[in-house]
Amino acid sequence: MKPDRTDLLDDLVRVESIKQLKHRYWRACDAKDVNGFRSCFVAHGARIDYGQLGTFDDAEPMAKIFEQVALHKVNGQYVIFDMHHGFHPDITLTSETTATGRWTLKFRQVNLIDRTEDLSNDQNLWMTLGEGALKVGAPSRG
């Protein structure tokens, strides 16, 4: 049986909402917008897994780490600059309230303290949304 047009439209709206959330997150990161960053996560009751940075039960501890890194200044000037470019979203709705997604991420970070520039190309970024969980990650560079 073919899905109802209304159901298909609802699914498209949900997928587009997930894309918009991911883009808001990347823009907040690049703009050093702590409040925008924090608003991309459920305030409490979520499991946020950031790999080496840690796993958190709510958004506030992760937002504090983001704030410390993104807003770090030396002589009144920011010293860490990030640039996120996400491509090719692949989002699967797994239930009425959950979804999984994958993006190709090109990431650049300039660190003026260490005088380094990190580039990652074609990093496979994934996330799981819903049911009180948000997991963001990338394959290890083992």
C-alpha cells in the first residue's frame, strides 16, 4: 500500500527540520554563538556523546566546554576559529519521534595559540535524534 500524501509531506517536513537544526548548529559553532549552540540540544534528559570530549546527560556541560574553547581570547582577540561545511545529508526517519542522519563534513580549525591548522575532508559525521538522545560523532582516525 502506498503511503498517504499527507504522511509523505509530514516526513519531508521532519527531514527538512533535521537539516535546518544541523545547519543552525554548524552556524552557531562557527559564529561562536554559545546560546545558539546550546539551543540546538534538548536542555535536560538527552545523552550527548562527543567522543573524546565526553558524554553528557544534558546540554549545559557541553555548552560550557564549547564556550571555553570558542570564546578563548589572548590579548583581547579570539584564538580558535572553526569552519564547518556539511554536505550530502542522508536522513532516515526511524519512528514518529526518532531519526538517524549522516553528513559528509569538511572541517577547518585554526588555532593561533598552537599556530596550527587542522583540516578534515570527507569526514563521515552521523547523529541520532529522538527518544532523549543526541549522539554526534565521526569515525576514529585509527
